[in-house]
Amino acid sequence: MSKKPKIELLAPAGTMDKLKMAIRYGADAVYCAGKAFGLRASSSNFTNEELKEAVEFVHSHGKKIHVTCNIIPHNEDLEGLEDYLRFLDEIGVDAIIVADLGIFYLANKIRKHMEIHISTQANTTNYLTAQFWKEQGADRVVMAREVSIKDIREIKDKANIDVEAFVHGAMCISYSGRCLLSNYFTTTRDANRGQCAQACRWKYALVEMTRPGEYYPIEEDDHGTYIFNSKDLCLLAHIPELVEAGIDSLKIEGRMKSVHYAATVTKVYREALDAYMVEGKNYKVRPEWVEELAKISHRPYTEGFSVEKPDENAQNYGKSSNTQTHDFIGLVTGYNAEEGYAYVEQRNNFKVGDKVEFMQPTGKLVEHVISKITDEDGNEITVAPHAQMKTHLYINTPLEEFSMMRRECKTKEEAIIAIEGTIDSGCGSGCSSCK
């Protein structure tokens, strides 16, 4: 098999903790936002000082950092933009992600070092658009989520520009995010200026024009239906086609998701991408990857537009809430080999007798039944009840720093059923024999 090109794995980083964990769990690059000009205004996001720290941390690990500037601005939103773009360039941000022509125009004039990537919000769906952006000075285009892998290959071949594509995470009801539902229902929350209320996840009823006030519920069961609510994207089975299509960066959605989500999804796709680079045509989705993706908060999975246009099965009609099998309950900050215990910071209550597991940044999953816990002073305790309490958890297996301790919160069967049939575990080519 010929040597495959290096593909960037790009992970979400809504906070500093998520950024650092994504890097530790295998991301080649992360994307985040400052306090303004990004589309996730309700996320914690980064102050200017935190952005400096983030750049230094990411670069110290030999990785890259992209910053979103992808709002569709009105006149009043432009205040401070030029200074902010100069600041990002000066501190060494590797790329900014933009959707608006005005922001692109300004950034392209003043940048000295950083790249400009065209956001999925710009709706690039064909090679002529990609060629246009390249001729204007763009370094990369992020594909609209409505583009198939086949079409991405043609765009890459004809436009000859770096392309980035989403492979995992929440899907928007509207064309690559260009939605006005939030504006209409809330009047003050503009989805294209960072204020999305996620109105597509709400529960709706039907009203006939000539019968105002008469609401007809659209029901499939006792819970009603969520007619705009898409399943989550998962392209784990399509790693081979994504790589062969020449895609330069595989992007994970989820800047507002948890640290647990950022670490778990990054590790799964890191292992999958690395496995394909070695195994080639023998690549298959491993059962442990499917289980890992059930452990995080998620909706049932879909392949979106990757192979063909999705049908009604890509929608999650029954409910808008997420499901998961495991809770993140502790962070390993070190291991004392001499005395046989891990330093564990509590993230949720845990106690003696709990059956837990440790997901490590690079090592294998470790299962354990807690038999002994002490506090920092060595006093034996039966439960760790306090938020971020520092404990010594006795375990004979050495654990990597930043391992995440988890506990099952519902049966695996329930969550596996929720994604059964939505992650192809065959050869990954989408062929009929794997379906």
C-alpha cells in the first residue's frame, strides 16, 4: 500500500480544559473562539490572555490552533474587528475561520502569518466556489455538510485547495448553519451572530391556516415528536473514503460539549485514522470504538450527506435530549508506583465498591472495582463527596496522567440500541455487503 498523506484531526475546544484534553488525546489541531466574532457566544470562549496561553500550549506540543471569526456581522459588529484580527496574527494563531466576505477582505489585507479558512457557514458546495476562494487568497475551505464525499473528491481535484470536512457531531437543520428559526422565535437571538437558541430541538405542533388556535400534535408515541431534530453525524466507517478523497482535515463538532466528549471522540478518531493508515483496505470499525461513542452524550448517529441524501431516518423524531452510557467522575493527575495508588481529582461522587474504568490518553481501557480511597492526608474514606476533592485511589495498574475515570450510568444495551445500524462496522467503504 502506498504511503498515505498526513491528515489533520481537528478537535473542538470551547474552554481551556477542553483544548488541553483534546491535544492530549490525539488532536493535530484545535479550534476555539475569542469573546467576540464567533458563532458560539454562549460558550465560555477565550479572553485575549487565554488565547495567548492556548497558542503557547498548543505550539509547545507541535500542534496547531484555529480561531473562529465566523459570524455574519452587521455594522455594529465590526467595531474592534481590525484590532482583534491583528492581535490573533501577532500571537501566532495558525488560522482563522471566516464566513463573511467583509471579514475575509479585512483579514486578507492585514494578516502576515496566519491562514484564512472559509467556514462551513459560507456554504461551499462546488469546485467553482472553492476556486474563487483560492484565487482571493483563502488557504482552506470547510465543506458544507450537504456535500457528499464523492463531490468533495471532485472539489479537491479541480480546485486544488486544502479542504476540511466535518466527520462527527451535531447537525444543523439549516443549510450548513444558515438558520433563522432562532431569530424568529426569540427576536433577539441571531443564530448567525453567535446567539442560536437551537429552536430546531424544540417540540412542535401543527396549525391549519383557517383554524387559528387549533393545535394538532404530531405524535408517534407518548413523548410526541421533534420534526426538525437531526441525528448526530458519525463518519467513523467512512475514514477510507475521506482519506482517499484527499481531504486535508477531519473536523469534530462540539465546542459546547463536555471535556469527556472532547477527549473521547478525539481518541476514537485518532485511533481510527491511525488504524486506516496502517491497515488500508483491511480497515474495519472496531466494536470498542462504537462502545466509546455510546459512552458520551449524543443523539442517535447518521451518516448525513456523506454517501447519499439522507431520508427521514436521519431525523430523531422521538426526543431532543441526548443519551450516554457513562459519566465522567474523576481525573487522574498522577500515579504513585511505590505505594500503588493514583492521584484522582473528583468530578462526581464515587465510593468504595464502585465499578469504574479509566480511559487513558494513549493506553488501553482499564477496568477496576474501587477497594480503597484515602484523602490527601492519607485518611481512609469510603466516599469522595466534594467537588474536585483530591484523593488517592488504590489500583495496582499504573495509569497515565490525565486518564479519565468513568462509571456506567445505564446499561450498555440501551445506548447501543440507540446507535445500532447507524455505524457501519464493515470494511468502511459503504458497500452493500457491509450494510
